[in-house]
Amino acid sequence: MAAVIRSNASAVGSSDPGGCHFSDLSKKPVRYDSAQLLLVVDLIGTFVFAVEGATAAIEGDLDLLGLMVLAFATALAGGIIRDLLIGAIPPGAIRDWRYAAVAFLAAAVVFLWHRYVSQVPQSFIVVVDAAGLALFSVAGAAKALDYGIHPFLAVLMGGITGVGGGTVRDLLLARVPTVLRSDIYAVAALAGAAVMVVGLSWGLSPTLMTVAGAVVCFVLRVVAVWRHWNLPRVLH
């Protein structure tokens, strides 16, 4: 993911005349190196989402190959799509073998010990999924900013990173993506990414805003599931 997030023009919008130059809003440059932290976050999120994908494959009566494909797609498709859109080629999930290894490890765990995995309380799954969504959304937006993407579009890249894998999973299972029809899921990812990006544009600490964005996404997602919140629909 993003190795460095900067609030000065050299990292964000320096090559885009229409971009939002954070240095115009905060004259004192802020920099922190979070490569290792973001790598750990990515790998944890990858494992969690791969488990979800593998579990969905079993529910869809897919074979071992289908299980592996769905685990990989659920865990990594969002990040791959984002990297292709921002020009980070080859995508991090393809360039670094550890991502695929973690995804396939999670798939193997589900395949071999599905009886025990299926007994994990649903409430725990919701919390872990919300944590993965939060970490992926802010990390995705951070990488987009690091590649000079306009802040508004960086928020969208954060959302794509968080929900892209689940969307691809549902499409492979021939069903309408869950993020488009139930719960506050994609909205939570976008909200978390937006909090981080807006905070950076105000010149606040990148570390602080990364944590704040992740917390907002996590809390909104968990509360939405608890309170059964959904976006409004057209009444027929």
C-alpha cells in the first residue's frame, strides 16, 4: 500500500494542475513512513476477506479450485482494481507474493477446518469484517494520495479497495453484489476514507487521521448492522 503519505505538493497533486495541493493548506510539511504498518494491515485484511470468500464458495457448492479463486478475488480484487486505476503497475497484490500466499493459506484453513470456522459467532465475523473494511478503505485512499490522485477520487479509491473484492465475489457467484442492496457497507468505507482525506487537507497529522478514518468506518459499519440501517430505496 502507500509507503509514505505526505501533505506537501511533492506527493499529492504535484503533477496535477487541478489537484488539491495539501501544502497550500498546511505550509509545514508532514511526513511519516508507514510501509511496514500498512503491509501488516494489508495482510491481516487479506486473510480476513479470503476466509469470507472461501466460506462463500462453500455455501455456493464450489470445488477446491473455485474456493481458492473466490478467496483470492475477495481478498485482493479491490486492491488490484485500485492499483490499475491509479497506475500502480504491476499491482501490489501481484508484485508481492505474500498477498497471494496469505489468501491461499486462508482458503486452505477454511477448506480443511470448515466445521470449526463455521462455528465462529456471526457477531464476531461482523466485527472482524468491519475492521478489515476500515483498514482497507483508509489504506486504499492513502495509496491513491501517494500516487498524486485528486483527494476526491482518492476517497473513491478507498471505497473501491474496501468493497471491490466482495463485489467481484458476488459477481462470480452470479448474484447482485451485497454492497449494492443491503446494509451500510460501501458508504462506511467511503466515509472512513473521506475523514482521513479531509483531515489531511486541513493539515492534521497523517497518523491521527488514518486512525480516525478507520474508526469512523468501523463504527458506522458495526452500528449499521446492529440497527439494521439501509440506504433509502424507491417505493414501488
